[in-house]
Amino acid sequence: MMRLKIPLTGTVLSYDTELAEYRGSSGIAGDLNDPIRPVPIDLGNVSWRLIAIDLENDLAEIEVKPSENINTVRDGGNPDNPEDRFTRPSTEQERQGFLNYAKNLVESHTKDELYAMSGKKRLVKSEEIMRKYQEFHSSKEK
Amino acid sequence: MSPVAQNGVDKQGVSINGVQVEQALNAANETVNKGVYAATTLSAVDADLTVGNIKDTVTIFGFLGTLAATISHDNQDSAVDTQGNNETQKIYCQTAGVGGNDDGVVLTLTLDCAQATVIEAAFFVSARCTVADALKLQMYIDGIAQGETTYIVLDDYHQFYDIGNKAVSSGNRVVYLNTHNYTGAGVAYWGTGGIFAGCPKLA
């Protein structure tokens, strides 16, 4: 597994400092019609889980895990024909390849380029939410 | 001199003039008094003494039981169900056959949280789709993406599960599962699955 930081899109609905006190909690809630999420770029044959949200820099820290299976085409088969495809366990080398692909995709592009690739806007958040977020984090650093 | 009870018989059921008085078994208790009893069967005394009322492999007075053990379920065949004794601790479950095309919400669960709490949610899905390396499933809690699966496959149903948690404020909070299409091509998707979510009391 490995961790990556991906730019965020969506709309921040609220920031609750009481909830942010709890270990592991961001205190943030997203708009159901425009939820907070990493920009939708295809990281390949991996899954990921949210670790943390950085509202200051509009980044999601995610933990990426390679797929344990790979869906592939039989020799001479048609990739678009389900009957010519089969799923098998991925090898250690393939799993490392999946991680390398995701890492290179993210780290070889700037934040602006990742937004452009995904076609999504930057994270929307109000000044009031940012004020509360910055005050809370400043108080934690003291 | 022996004590004399009613009708000229003593307390052991034997009359003063030698005539014996029968005792009787009572289905209401297990007491067997000293005395004389008429011939009978225990099942005639208590009609509940049957093989169907005795656990299987157990024998009671010659009756080998046939009653099979059963498992009680907390939640059976319910599309949506809640468990728990109070509003600060509930478990929700929603199961459904799902399907659709491209991006779209496939399962939604709304939790009525009476107070600020942590939603712990997990989903399971068995799914396939029509285009390779196109669709992935994502779980959202309270408007924030918690995770994303690997590709839904083309050739066979594959199982996915994921777990996420999030502190939330009181009120109606939504957990949902949706598909996202990374190729842009029209993709049909079939799956069946469920969402489990709970609101343990915030410590």
C-alpha cells in the first residue's frame, strides 16, 4: 500500500469544531449534490481509502491498495467480448506495477494539471468555514 | 395411634380397615409421593411429553427428541431495518438488487442521528458491467467520499466491500454507494449488495 495526495473537488457544507476534536475526524460535511471527493482521475487497477482532508491546501490524503485480481484477455481473444476475458490473481510484480502507475500519474502532474485532466472545479468553501478551520488548527498548534 | 384423616384413611393412603387409596401423578409438578399408584403412562399424565418437544439427540423417559436447533436472526428479509435500544446506538441495513448505467447512486441509506455521533459504514456488492476497466464503486458518508473500489469486471460477478467512518452532527445523515465511469463510454452495470451502517454513541 502507499499514500498519495490528490486535489479535492466538491462543495464544503459545514465545518464543526466539536466534531473535529475527535481523533480521526475532519469535522467537515459535504454537499450531497456536490460531495467532497478527490478529483476523478483514473488511478488504474487500485482501490483507495480516505485518510485525511486538508482544507488549507484542498488536498485529500488517500491510502492506495493494488487490486488482488486482474481482468485480462485470452490469447487471440477480443477484448470487448466477455467470453474472451477472464479474471485471475495478480502477481506481486503486477501489483507493484499498479501502485507505480497511480503514483506516477499523480506525482508527474501539477495540481492545476490534475484539475484540468479531471474537468472538475476546485473545492468550494466559504470564508466562514475557512476561518473556523484555521482558528481550530491554530489552537491545536499552540 | 396413627392420625386419622377424612373418610377414615390415614395419611399414607391406607384406610383404617385395610383398603388402599391410590395416589396420582400431577403434570403441574415433579413430586411423586410415597404410596400406591394405578398403572399409567407418563405421556398420559402430561401430554407435552412428546418427541417433538424434546431437543434432538436427547432422550427423556424413552422419548428420543426430534426438535431441531434453530438460529434466531436479528434481521431477516428486510430491505431496511434498524436495531438498537436507543437512538444513540443503532444499526441499519439496506439490501437491494441494483443496476444502472454509468455514474449513479445505486444504494442509499439515511440515518436519523439524534445526537452527534460517528457513523461506521460498510458495504458489500457483487457486480459486473459491460465495459472493461470502466466502472468503480464509491462510498460516501455525509457528503464526503470515503473510498473507491478497483474496477468492476466484465466477465463475471466480483465481490467488493469497503469500510469507512465519519463523525457527524445530529440530524439525517446519508450514506450512499455510487458507480463512477472512467471511460466515458456507455456502461451498463448489474449488482446486488447492501450497506450496513451504525451510529455508536460518541465517546
